[in-house]
Amino acid sequence: QVRLVESGGGLVQAGGSLRLSCAASGRTFSPYAMGWFRQAPGKEREFVVRIRWTDGSAYYVDSVKGRFTISRDNAKNTVYLQMNSLKPEDTAVYYCAAKLTSAGFDTWGQGTQVTVSS
């Protein structure tokens, strides 16, 4: 069974940067894609970005384009989210997810808190 563990969250001032990591452990890891989602207080979980595991192609939600960058290290079974120019509205719990089948994102990490102060 695959287990995802996020790290790298924290408190940062607006305009600052954070780098999140998500390490996968367990059986042979070869997902269709990996993604990051976030959930702000009182709001539903929303998609942020996903990366296709084979070719590294990425798709971002408009609100983070040009500020966030997703990358992967296939050898380490790890995906990263570099977040620059952070805004208070980026404050949320960030979740890493794996798309292990064609059905959708079916494996989730425990989440890591990102707080951006104004």
C-alpha cells in the first residue's frame, strides 16, 4: 500500500516562499500523476496543480500560475511544490495526492499547514 507524507509547511509573510515535499513509500510506485490540493478554513478542498509522472507535464489552477512550480524526482518517489510570491489567500492545508489508477486521485497524504501572514 502506498503512503504519502508531506512536509515543508509553515508560517511565512506575504511575498515569501515555501517548498513542500511529498514522499511516497510502499510498493512499487508508478502513478499516473501526482497532485497538490488545498483546503482553506470554511472552504472545500480545491485542486492546485498536478504533474504527469511519465513526462512531467503539469497543469496549474489559474490562481497559482507563475507563482507555484511542481516538480518530481522519480528516483526518490517524491514530488515538490515550490511556492513563491505567497499571498494570504494561499493560506490552507495542502494535501498531496496520487493518481494510482485512471479513475482519479485515490491516495492522499495527511496534509501540511501553510499560513501566509499579511
